[in-house]
Amino acid sequence: MASTFNQLRLLLIFILPFFYFSSNAQEEQEIIFPDSLKVMTDLYALSADSMQGRQTNTKGSEMARQYILNELQAIGVPAYVPNYTQEFEFSIKGKEEELIKGVNILAYVEGFSNEETIVVSAHYDHVGMKDSTEIFNGADDNASGTATLLALSRYFTLNQPDNSLLFAFFDAEEMGLQGAKYFMQSVVADSSMIKLNINLDMVGRGDKNEIYAVGTYFHPELKPFVEEAAKDKSIKVLFGRDQPKKKPNWVESSDHAPFHKAGIPFIYFGVDDHADYHKPTDTADKINPDFYLETILMIKDVVQNCDANLRDINVAKSVGK
Ligand SMILES: [Zn+2]
């Protein structure tokens, strides 16, 4: 017995450190963020000519969706709805007889305490093609936000947050925020659980090395979470563009608007309009990787700061306009 015990003890002495160090090494590998190669690969793939501008209800949109779904499955992030997809139909004003089909993609990381939910969103659609020859690649608008959302899904699947994170890849933003509007009306959006929306739309163009954080006018208690995340970064985060009667005003400009209307606090991250905005020249080579990767890191830190302090965020609903 004694010798078996000694053998076992020897075995443990030699084997345990191996397991300990190997698991540590694995953890260190997991927290490299963002994975620059992966992020840029996603950005280039989503804004490639083959995606034909990702207009809602087209072949290009379907290809973009398949790319995102493949990535989510590879990441292993749970689906929020069966097969991650939430289908919807809508029509455009003046063309009511024509029904257009859209598909939102919803992934979900359950939080440790699972008390509240933060919806982190980015639209994956863009404006398609003109005369079936000119492709609007939409690299900044909004392959940049979509690839960021994939990077965040990767990170938080491995690093469980305290509150739950719902990653919403919205469709049909370019047709009037249709995907986000549908999501907010749908039964899967439990607005009593959704405490915050962090929306990403055009986060890759560092022409001025600055990005706006919009929405803290309505909830100033969110501002320190952004400032804290920005202070050790090489990019500049500006506030504003959210004050009533002051122009430009971006409160209604993207998918955060339906959340705001429902009284849910939001932070919208986006760069200023640039010369290639909604032009065929919004291509991946114009993205500045240094700016883009630093922005993704800043946004991840904001998500973590908000997650850690969600209880302190004034739950009294803001007045949507
Ligand atoms: Zn956009």
C-alpha cells in the first residue's frame, strides 16, 4: 500500500505542475485580443466583391449571413434563437405591395449572474450594387462593426461576463433600421431585461484617429465607463452628437434608435462621415488597422466596464423621442 501511495505521490508531483502550467499557457493564449489576423480576415471577407454589397434580400446578403453563421458555429457561442436566425418581413413607404425579407442573427453569452442583458449590435447589410456593375463594398459601413461583433463573441465566449450579452447582427439597417425595429417588437426582446445597447456602425476609418461615443447625453453615468476605457488608448474618443437641437445629431442615425425610443440607454460608436461614405470606394484597403484594432480593444473594455457596473446605471428609463 505504502509503495503504491508513494508512486502515486511521485506521479502527482511530476504530473500536476505540467497540467497547471499547460492550462495557464492556454489561458494566456486565449486572452490575446483582438486577434488582428482574424479580425482583418473577417473584414476583408465581408466587404469582398463576392458579397455584392450585402443588400438585404439578395444573394450577397445570404453569403454574408452564411459567413457570419459559420464563424459563430466555429466560435461555439450559443444561439439566442433556433439556428441564430430571426426572419422578418417589411415594406418600404410608397412600395407597400412589395414585401422584403430580412434576417437578423442573434447569438448569446449567458452571464455569470444572468441578471440583466446588454445588447451589443452591428448591422451586417449594406446598400448592394448599382446597375449590376458597381459594387458598394461597405467595408467601414458596416463590415467593420460586424467583424468587431465576431471578435467580441469570441472573447466573451471564453471570458464569461457577469451579465448576459446578446450579440445582434441586424439586417436592413440601410432600409430604415428594419432589423433593429423588428427585434425590439419581437417576443425574443425582453425589454425589461435589456439594460443597455452598445451599437457599432462605422468603426474602422481612422482618417482623423477619432471616434464618437453617442448617447451619454441621456445617461451621463455611462460616460466614465467610456473615458476609463479610452484613457490608455492611442485613439481619441469624442462625446456629443446627441444633444437636442444641436447638429449634427446621430441619435436616430443607426440601430440604437429603436432602443432609445423604448427608453433603453445606449452608447453608439461611429466615426465621422468620410468621402467614401455610401460610395463604391468604401473598401477594406481604406481601413486603418492600427486605429481599427485599438478601437475594438476600447469597445471591449467599455463592454466590460458596463458589465461590471450595470447595477449603477440609472435603470429609470430615459425619455425616448
Ligand atoms: Zn451603417
